Amino acid sequence: MRIFICGFGTVGQGFAEVLHDRKEFLSKRFGDDAAIVGAMDSKSYVYDPAGLDPLGLVSTKRDSGRVGASAYADSTKVLSEADYDVLVEVSPTDVKTGGVGLKNIVCALEHKKDVITVNKGPLALKYRDLMDLAKKNDCLLRFEGSVGGAMPIINLCTEDLMGEKIISIRGIFNGTCNYILSKMDKGQPFDQALKEAQQLGYAETDPTNDIEGYDSACKVAILANSVFGRNVTFDDVKITGITSITDEAVAMAASRNMVIRLIGEVTDTKLEVGPRLIPKGHPLSISGTLNTAQILTDMAGPVTVSGRGAGRKETASAILSDLIAIMDKRHRADEQDLPLRYHPQGRRPDGRGVVLLQGQGRDTEEARRLRDGLR
């Protein structure tokens, strides 16, 4: 599996490191390596169809500030001329236009490449168009890390809970806001808590996307589309940030044994992000930088998940899970193209492989003879 990484900042580098760490696991599982053949940052790119050393890429970026020696003017031109199987798109998010990330994803899908992304902007603005394009070209588009980072939620809802009717999802989807509100619970003023979050690297120099609720709104739109089958964009979300929350409001909540949290909520009809009063001890009253979500289902009831919403290795772990899902599906498809195959998971108690007829769906004389010989 040949991988091209677009965006080689914290998450892109983290994914390269994770790919190096899990090389043996992937090789044993698939009998095939997952190799990086290309990487691109905002200034440069490097491409080698024979494969690139993941840790070498990280080292080059750290030492020179550039991932490669080649400059470029148009990222889609580089992608169009490269030979790869999966695009990992982790460039900076642009919630207004989708930015270069949207162009890169469209380019890859048009060239019949599978795509993994944690880039919220393209998904929050053009989800339906991207999924239609992926379907048209028989591509896979996966994006687990776009909502909640390491917190599993999209694949949990669409795969593990596929037999459930999901009634609603409510959650804390921005660790920066949660950190600030947690500090305000302890008496810190908003401005001081924000400054501390910036000093610790939790908040950007320009924290607008976080504190105004835009980041959470992107995630809510993605959940509405991917889990509830809606056709909405970022502009459809009713958004209220945390900048208007006063010390008095926090104190009043505390007097009622409650806390204020920025909550994103999705149902078949609701699409909102805003401050909510949450009882202390409730799963959504969590403090610190963690993300958490409560998924209300008709049979299993409430299902709560929590995890780190951002981070180098944390987000990279979500990308890895999507890569494994794509490799699983592509390898199964390859097996089904063959008339006969020893199925890798079909084993007799004595360890000999079970011959399964793949692809044509009918029992040939040769298949019967081979199968009978294993009995």
C-alpha cells in the first residue's frame, strides 16, 4: 500500500512515526508493507516510488523546516503526477472555503485514490459532494480522526453500532474550550485561562475557531452527515461560543452543583453548539482537555466514549485505524478476484487452510475436489 501524505506538521509527522512503529504489525497482517512514497508540506515535497524512510522524513522536517528539496506551486499537480494508493490529507483546516485540503481530496478521488483525512473543513462544507465522488470512482473516504481525534466515534456509530437507531449525540468536541471552562470552575478569569491554554499549546495564537465554537460546529456537521445521513454544512449549525460566559455565570452554576460546558448536539432535526449547564458527575461534566461524547441509542441506551481530542500520536492513531480498514477491504477485494484461494481467516483445527470459492459464487468441480481433499 503506497501512501502520499499532504500536510507534514504535527499530525503528519506523528503518522509517519506511527507507521514506522507499526511496520511489523501491518506486514504480518497483510503480508505487505504500507510505504510512504510521497510527503508534502506548505513549502516543499518529496516523492520516491521506491518508498521513503518515515523517520528520515521527520528528521528532515525538524532540521530544515521542509519535508523535501522540491518546491511546488500547485499541490494537485504533484498529486496528479505521483503514483500512490492512499492519500493521507492532514493539511491545516479552512472552515470557510475548505482550502487546499479540499482541492487535494477532490484530486485524489478523481484519480481513483482512496483518501484518509482529519481535515474538518472539506468535510464540513462539501461532505455530500465528496462522498458522491468517492462512490462514483469506487474509492474509500475515511475520516475517523476528524471528530474527537483519538476518541472513537464515527466508526463506532457507523460500524459497531450499525444495528442501533441512534437518537442523538451530545458531546464535548473541543479540548481547548473545555480546558478554559475547567479553569474557570476553579476561579480563573476567562482571559487568564485562555492565555494559559495558549502557553501550554492547547490554544492557537488566534483562538477564534475554538472559543467561538467553529471547530465544534465543523465536527457536529460531520456527525450529522456521516451518522444521521443528513445533508448539512457548517453554515447550518446554530453556534454560540464561550466568550460571553462570565465568572458570575460559572459561580451560579457551581451553586446549583453544575458546571458549564460547550456542548455539540446532533439529532435528526437538531444541529447546535453552545454552552450548557451540566450536572456535576455527569459524563459530559468532564474537566481538562479530553473530548467526550454520549451516544443515545434505542436498544443499548446511552453509550459514552472519551479520549484525547488532539495530539501528535493520538490523532495519528485514528488515521492508522482508517488505514487498516482500507487495507482490510482492499485485500478482501483482491482475494475475491481469484477463482480459488486459501482464505486467511478460514482455518481447520489442524491448521490447514480452508479452500473457499471466491468471486464467481459457484462451486466448481475443481473446488469440490480440493475441498474434499482437506476433510
